[in-house]
Amino acid sequence: MKRTVTRLSDGRELIYFDRRDDVSREALDTRVLPAPPAPAELRHDPVLDEWVAIAAHRQQRTFLPSTEDCPLCPSAPGRAGEIPAADYEVAVFENRFPSFRDPGRCEVVCFSSDHDESFASLPAAQVQTVIEAWADRTAELSALPGTEQVFCFENRGEEIGVTLHHPHGQIYAFPYLPPRTVQLLGSARRYRGDLFADVLARERAERIRVVAANELWTAFVPAAARWPFEVHLYPHRRVADIPALSQAEREAFATLYQDVLRRFDRLFGIPMPYISAWHQAPVHVDRDLAYLHLQLFSSRRAADRLKYLAGSESAMGAFINDVRPEEAARLLRET
């Protein structure tokens, strides 16, 4: 894997990941850009004991540009974007409109230079390059001072809130432990046994909520799924984070994950909006309690209906699911 590090005109880091060694990444960013925004303000909520980032500069971020103006497409004469190269395989750069910075860091991961691709349609080799980029960035960001957890994720679809349609994800180097991680680790700490391994073993034994599986991974709908269509992908071997996955596990994940994504898209015959989120171990604490897994879920509950987080979910965090998890698993299995 060839890894090329360069800089954009405002000083932000840009990293190319290529399978070939003979590609040139010497193209320069010719834009005149303002200096990066001031770091977001982190405020602590003493009532919930949670951190909130106040990032007012994100009001000015790019919002649903035309394909011709997409900042993630390769640069071309008369149109310079975030990636100076005329073509690329996978590219990662510091977000121009970060949710937080110093402490913390936010990066954008472009899965392909093809604007019309999706993760589900990427060639197998391309998916491997993305996984290598995730592993590289997890290791690099974990080493930054102040990083508490590295979070790789993808938002897909306007229904989710996506503002750029180009196939891409993001990586956050959180300067604090997010609430969900605190809750997951707290549950594991209180559990008498190996929580995540026991959950996986139960789902593999019962199989009623398993959507798909191979020798190294299982994809299942959790018994208490909060979202109409929610699938968790677990490796059969406990590892803390993406860098710890073996090559065989990375390849097996790619095959299974793309299979599940395609099932999502076939379910209603339209592209499924989704959030895909890697749950990795914190950098400094409780790494022995964590169990790497990926959470994939959609707010679509029918071909023409979405689930909205209304009063119970938004105000109280009390989810009400309209679809039985066993039925969701059956529909995805049979799709």
C-alpha cells in the first residue's frame, strides 16, 4: 500500500492511499483559502455529565452542491476541489469545517474518485484500500495528544442529513469519551462474564436474527434493536480496534459488509439511507472490556416512511421500534 502525505493550500493534511506504487501525487492545491477556523468550544453539561462541541463555523459548510461543483471529486481545469489529483483511489484529509479541533481532529475519507459510486458497489480491492485507510488513521490519530477514542463512520442519504453525495465517510478523534462508549463500557464492566462475546454467541446459536455470516464474522439484528433496520457486524475473535484485525478478517469483513449493504438497498428497491459506525476501544482506558464491532442502521421503516426521533426518543432517550427485530432480520435474509 502506497501512502502519500501532502498539504492543502491552507495547511490541512491530505493523505492518498494507493495499491499501485507508480502513481504520482505531486499535484498541488492552487486555491486561495482562508485560514482554518478557530477550534470549536467544548462545553461540559453537568446535568448529563456529557460534552457538547459548539462549532458555529459549520453553519457555513458546503450544502448539497451540484455534481459539477462537488468538492470531493478530483480537481480538473477550471474546477479545483479538496483533492488536487486528477484521479485518486482513496483520499483522507482534515475536514475544512471540523466539529472540533485542537483538541481532537476531524477527517474526511473519500472512498472513491467516482462521484456515482457507493460503498456497496466498490470493487473488492477498493474496499480493502478503505479498510487500510481506516486502520492507518486509527493508529495515527490514537497517537495524537488528547485523543480518547477514534470513531470511523459513514452517513449516507439526505434523510440522514448528508450534505455531500460523493461516496465518503468521516473519522473523529474524540478528545473525550462519547456517551455511547461510556454506556457500552459501563454495561460490560457490570456484566458477570464477557458481555459482547456472550451476545455474539447467543445470536449465532439462536440464528433467528442472523442476517448473514461467514467463518470470521456474523451480521445480526440485535434483539432490542432501536431502529427499524439495524444490523451489527461482529468478528468472531475479540479485537480492540481495526488495526488489530488480521488480513483474513479484513477480507472477510469486506465481503460480508458489502453483502449486508446490498440487502439494505434491495429491501425497498431504492438506495437505503444509513449510518455506519465503527465501535472501537478507547485509546487509554478499558481496552480489555471493548469488542470491536460495526453498527449499521437506517431510519427508513417502509418504502415511503421514515422513523423520526420524536418526543420519547429525542427528549427521553427511550426508543420505540416499529419493526420487530426478528421480522427485520427475516426480510433482510430473504432479500
